[in-house]
Amino acid sequence: MSQRSNVRLLVMGVLLVSLVMTLVGRLYYLQVVTGEQYKTAAVNNTVREVVEPAVRGLVLDQAGRPLVANRTSLVITVDKVVLEREPENGAKVVERLGAILDVSAERIADRLKPCGSEGAKPPPVCWNGSPYQPIPIAQDVDPQIALTIMEQGQLYPGVDARLDAIREYPAPFNVNAAHLLGYLGPVTEEQLNEQGSTDAYDRLRRTDVVGRSGLEAYYDDEIRGKPGVTTLAVDTAGRVTGTLESFPPQPGDYLVSSIDANLQSVVEEQLVRAVQRAQRQGYPGDSGAAVVVDVRNGNILAMASYPTYDPSIWIGGVTKKQFDKLMESGSLASNATQGLFAPGSTYKVISTLAAAKEGFNLGGSYACPSRVRLGTQVFRNFESSAFGRISLRRALEVSCNTVFYGIADQMWDKAGGDDAGREAPDPIAEAARQLGLGQDTGIDLPVESAGRVASREFKAQNWELKRDTWCKNAIEGYPETRKTDPELADYFTALDQENCADGFRWREGDALNAAIGQGDTTVTPLQMAMVYAAIANGGTVYEPKLVKAVISADGKQVRELPPVASNEITGARSQRAIRFLQDTLPGVTTTGSARTPFAGFPLGTIPVASKTGSAQVTGDKAATSWFASYAPANDPKYAIVMMVTQGGTGSKTSAPSVRKIYEALFGIRGMDIDPRRSVLIGGEPMKQMPVIRPDGTPVMPLGKDSGSSRGAPGRGCQRR
């Protein structure tokens, strides 16, 4: 054999060995390394799930009135497996079904297409679930139509009717509460991916709807329940060969909220009236919020935002036109928990706390001129004029800005003035943070705004963030603006030159603005309600809560949510300041800036501690109207804060509506007080849990109208 032949044989042998080794390696990889993966895939190819959604739990008010409930809906479904055995994949059946339901056959066909398949429309139009379970194509079907379909089964193979639970809003006392309750929407890809290795029984599926906002979202795990899951064995042709296992659905738990429907209705009505009052005075009055909190535990008894929307609009999904309208109106976000506003003079209680800690004499006298000048800038009183030398108590009563300018100026100078470093003392900002400002309150809602405390720290952070832009503008000099308004361009350029060089400095004007809740400070109405609740109760800053307890569908308590204190205001000087404020704030209502709106109110029996505020807004916008309060001042129970943007003064716009809320809480008519007239049953927040019947419907409170505006008490709460 030639040498060339030997080489050829050697090469072929090496190649053969190589191929064999590759094959063996591949077999090892498939059978050993990834064998379990392929085994799982093989099992999945022969197993299919049929999911029956659980009935979602109710949301009750504190007295057991349903705020969110369920109603039964007659739903027509199509078994696609049966349908596809018909000629032309059931096209004639779909046509007949469309005719009797008065919907187009095309619409039914779109609903039957699996999501992701060719020609499928996006969710929720396409079907996102298992092809082995009935697909709902119409709800709230007339019973006679459903009966006709059932009686003529030979014309409608695979078509069936069933009763489903659909979310509804009973609206006791015509409450809205849209921002509190929230709404449902399809589960997202992100939520599906975040589940990890969740148990098959508990995991979210593409057909699920989940809470998208409000309590529906925050407590989704509790009230969603657990679906019924039936696992079917399926052969390679897609035929069901047996049932492997089956778990029945478990209904979701109920939420017992601290909200009182009757009080919530009053607060919503009075907020609208405050907005209308602002408009009658010639102000735009474009939005607002109101909060009622139990100062003894932080429970929110009522909370409203304006503008709002009908929560039922989300049932079945909103159209693009509806969504665009919601966005345009600005009604989706809650002004109470997400809106950020300058607090104006309601912030002076915080400046008072800071002044006491810095050693200022709370019983001393202070100058109250009509204005003070710093360089070219003039700082004025807004709600009051010059009062000469007055006490700090009187300064709060008449809301004298210039007294607090003077105190802030002394604190700023003591800290080092313009030469102070970033770590210099910042007493007002420190007091604000102690009372929970500049951070989340911890309310049991999925989204809230933290707000901002004007401070040395914020000024430095803001400079780091904006320095490059300021320096760039200082060099370029606003060329576009200069073409039409050179003077304005010069002003902007000079301003940016200063900011570029030392925009981190805490200037004297910054300190003065911060003392009266202006400048960079922004808060939510909820935050200010918790500030005044803390003053009322002696210094405990509670986390606000909307839910008191979670109970099962048969009424058994699952868990109680006790009050949580996020901070305690301690220290001799701080406690002295709180007592000073407790003694002083009732005078705002009797002889101060809130005297007029509370004329004729029985202040001798139920004294009201309060503070008005009219926060200035940049540009040509009108002031934000604020009224912060608590009562009874001598035995505090409730704090109420109301705010109306572009609403003018706190005393003329917000205070009259807050008065009406107190009258509803305490059962006041004129000067007569009768707790039996209170909107709260027994004149107090409920301590006991609601009673739930065996069928899952709440027992309406005795001795008080349930307030149901849509039928008998408990309707729509039945479980299937």
C-alpha cells in the first residue's frame, strides 16, 4: 500500500473517531446535562391547565358597607377545541353566534385568537389563556338569549353560558373614592417574570387581572384569592385523555378600611364646594384635596381629590379615547397623596418648633412690619398687614409673615450666613423632617410623593444636578431669547452666572422663604394632615393607614393592622413648643385669620385649633388656599386639612368647607351638638369588625342607613 493511501486511511480514522466522540458528547449533553429540561418540556407537551379565577375579595368601609364588591354576570363562552372540529373551523357557528348576540363575527373571531398568533390583536382583545378552557366572548348577556343558545345546542356546538363575578362599585352615600379604591387591569409581562418559582397553584397567569392602583393594587395578594386549577392529560393530537389533579378556587380575603362612607361622601361634597367657592370669588380653583385623620392612631377616615373620575370606567378595560380624556383632565393622580404644593403659612408650626429648639422665647414679643427688604428683594405679609410688636402667639393667629422672616434671619445669621458651609445647622429643615416631611408617609397605597424640604442639603444637591446647564447658559447668553427680548436674556444670563458660580449657597432669601412654607418646599395634603395630627396628639408621627384589618370571606379575622408610629417628637424644648402650639392654634379660629368662617360655631364646647395658609405660586397663578386644623382642641380626635389650588386665601375658600365637615363629624346644627346626628355610627370610629354572613355578604350596620345607592344592602357581594 502506498504511503499516500496510508495517510488517507489515517485521516479517515481520525475523522471517524472525532465524529463518534462528538456524537457521544452530544448524547451525554442531551441525556445527562439537559435531560431534566427536555423531560419537563415533554411533560408540558402532554399536560394542560384549565384555570377558574377566584372571586376577588370585597373592600368594606369601617362599618361594613361595601365600597368595592362583585356582581354576577351571565357570560357566553366558546370551547375552541370543540369549535375547531366543526366544518371550516366553526365559521358558521361564529356567524350564528354573532347574529344572536348582536356583535360582529369578526369581533368574536378576534377574541378567540391566541395572543401572539398571526393576526391576533393585542390584549385584552386576544385570548391570553389556555386553549383548553372556555373563552369568554360576551358578558351581561340577556338570560333569554342565553337560554335560546342552550336550547339550540346543535346550532352552537362548544358554546356555553356561565355566571362570573364582575367588579362593581356600590357607592354607598354616592361616594366616589376612586383614588383610594383603585382599579383592575391585565397582568403585565414584568409581573409574570418577577414571580420566579412561585407554586403553580398561586402563580399569576396571562388571563389574570390584578390591581393597578389604590387598595386594589396594594393589597392585591390578599384580595385576589387563589384560582381553581384543573390539570388535564393531553395526547399528541391534542385530545384530553384524563384529569391529573384539580384544586377548587379559594375566594380572596376582604379588606376592612378605616374609611367611613358617610363621612367620605361629606368630604367629597365639601371639597367640590370649596373649589366652586374659589371660582365664585374669581379664582380658577382648578384642583384640590382634603384629608380627615384620626389623630390617635393615624387611621384615614376620609380622603378626597379633585378632579376625580368614575371608578367603574375601568371595568372591562378603557378605550384610548377614554384614557386620553382621563389624562387630559388630570384626574388620574391623587392630589391628596401625589400632588406637591407649597404649604404656605400652615408651615409656620414647623418654624415655631425650630425656633423653640434654637432657644427663641415663645412668650416674647416680635416686630411685625408690613414688609422687610433684602437688597433689591422685598418680603411682604400676605394675609395680614403691619401689627407693630406682637407676641409669637398673635403672630400665628394673624399669620404675620414678617415675624417669621425675622426669626429665620437670626437663625440663618447664627449658622454662618453667606459663609456657612453645607454642614451648617438648618433648624427649620430638621424640624420638618422630624415631622415626616420630605419623605414617604408610609400610607398603604402603591404610589405617593415624598415632597421636598427647602434646605442647605437640597440647595447643594440641586446645584450638582443643574450646574452644567446653568454654566452653559451663562456662557451662551440665551441667544434665541435675545433676538426678541435682550433685556430678559440679560436677566436670565446674570441669574445663571450667579447659579453657576455658587448656586449651592443657602442664601438669606432662601431661609426667609423656607420659614413661611415658600421657596423650594413642597408637600402633599396628606403630609400636612399628619403634621397637624402629631401636634394634636403631643408629638407622635403616625404612618397613615387606610386598612384596619384583613378578614376572610366567612368573616374570620386574618390579620389586624395596628397603628405604626414613625417618629416621636421628644426633648424638653420640642415638647414645650408643641404645648405652645396646642394652646395657640385655637386662637386662630376665635380671634385670628379663621374667625370669620367659624362665626356661630360652638367653639366653647368644641374648640377648633387651626392655621390658614395662602401659598404664593410662581408666574401669574393665584395663591393655593390651605386650611389645616384639628378638633376638639382640648381633647383632639380628628385632624382635617383641605387645599384648593389657585383658590385664594385659606380662610375664605377652604375653611368654610372644613367647618361643614366638623359639623357632620360632631352632629352640630347651629350651636346645638348631638352626637347621634354624627355621620359616624355612635359618633366615633368603629372599634368592632364588620359581621359577614355565611354567603359572604356583609351585615349592614343597625340604626343607620347603609347608604346603598344601588339596591339592597349587600347586593352584588354574592359568591358563586
